[in-house]
Amino acid sequence: MGKFAKWVAGGLGWAFLGPIGGIIGFVVGSMLENENQPPNGHSYQPHGSASGQATQTTTGGYVMSLLVLVAAVMKADGKVLKSELNYVKDFFVRSFGADSAQEAVQLLRDLLNQNIPVQDVCRQIEKNMDYSARLQLLHFLFGIAQADGQVDVTEANLITQIAQQMGITGKDFESIKSMFIANTEAAYKILEIESTATNEEIKKAYRKMAMKYHPDKVSYLGEDFQNAAKEKFQKVNEAYEQLKKERSFA
């Protein structure tokens, strides 16, 4: 059994409930039925409560939330490209291994055939998932949209709606967007400051953003996702180094 199936079998937490659970239920059930034995000899028992009481996001719940939103973004422009599927697969290969990547793409293909109530899904995520994890979801969605070399307007509009419905602030949205859509003030937007900021304000903003985007913020999801978060953290460092070079300060 690959990591992917183990995450799911280990519990989806709150993601098993509500619209996300409704979307993935039969797909996950089919996947687990094909496994010879659940991990640790236990049968699959989703965590959470029928009352919808929030619990900490499990890795399985995070992965399912991610793939549901990925499917929505991939469908937004009316076509699903091989480059987009390859981006997802490459991401999982780099982060979690070939077996997990294959399982994730298989599930994603099934999700692409379903109607996804994006607003309801986002509300469930906003209510139950911590802010740092939601920021990481947003970062990955932009990566998917850019997989074909550009972010389509329809995809960008949907990601904007997703960010708003997940409770992402405007500044944080522009910060992550600027990591993928180049503009003359991208470095400033990544650090969430204006181009008129002083050197000291830039230093202060860098320290703040470095803390906000630090991979340790999603460490509870496991080492694999913590490593995946390093890309976003690196973009903050690159923006800061760019401004230091342009302004010639240390």
C-alpha cells in the first residue's frame, strides 16, 4: 500500500463529512476495497463527528481537500490538459513517491468526472482547516493553473473565488499570486508591501512573511507536506534578495 492509500485509510477527519465527503466517498471506498489489508490491521474508520464538530486536519483530509479543489480548477477553462495532470503527478512523485503519485492521479481522474460545489467545499475548508494549510492549498492551485505556461483568465477567476471563500486575505492572495504571475512589483507584493516601502520596512516585512510561510507551519501534516511547503518559503527569500540587490542594502 502506498503512502496515499495509507493517508486515506488512516482517517479523513472532518473532510469525511459535508460536501467533500460526498464527492470522494465512492471513489475512496473503491480504492480501499482494492487493498488487501488496511494499515496496521484495522478497518477504515473516518474520524470526526456527525454533528460536524471540527477536528485537526489529518493528512488524508488535506490531500482529499487539495485534489477536490485541483479538479475544480483544472475543469474551469473547459479542458483538462496533459500538462496539468503531469504537474500533479510530478508534485506527488517529488514529495511522496511514484506509488502515491499514481494513486493520486487515479483519484483525480475520477474527481474530474464529478460536479464539484466549489463554494460549499471552500466553506467546509475555511471552517475546519487552519490558515497556514489553506495558504499552501492556494499556492498549489496556482501551480496547477500555470502548468501549461500561463494562468488562464477563467482559472484565475475561480482561484480568486476559492481564496475569498476559504477566508484568505487580499494581501496574502496577492502575495501567492505574484509568485506565479510576473509583474513589475512582484517582489513587493510577495512581501505584502508597497514599492514606496523603506529598506527597514522591507526587512520587517521579510521577517513577518518568513514566519507566515515557514514550512513548520504545516509540520503537523507530516514531513512530506512540510517539504512541499518549502517552495513557497523560497519565493519569499528570493523576493527579499531581489530587493536587497536592487536597493543595495544588507
